[in-house]
Amino acid sequence: MIDKNGHIRRAVVPQKRGGPPFVATFDFAQAASWDAKGAKTGTERNNAQELEFLLNATIDKLLEEPFKP
């Protein structure tokens, strides 16, 4: 996703056990693959739903940011 100022943006997911955050690309095919393998997200959502949630949260955050000419 590209923001108003031309920067590439991705969702950042903090790790519950510490360590560097997971930087998510918005790859729904990969999320579906993780779901098929039974990978858990740690939330009530599956991977595809979690990615959609992160995409919406990132869009909301970017819409709040001002344009810097």
C-alpha cells in the first residue's frame, strides 16, 4: 500500500513474546495458505480475517495522516 506521501506502508504486528515485530505484506494468498495449514493467529480471527483487519486498520491510520507536499 502506498500512502499520500508516496511511501510504501505495511502492517506491523507486535510479537507477544518479545522480539522484532512481524511486518505484514497484504498477501491474502499466503494468509489462506497459513489457514489451510492450521496456523493460528492468537486472535479469534483466522489468518485471512486478521490480514483484512490489519489492512483496514492501516487504511484508517493512513487516512488520518496529513499530506506533506
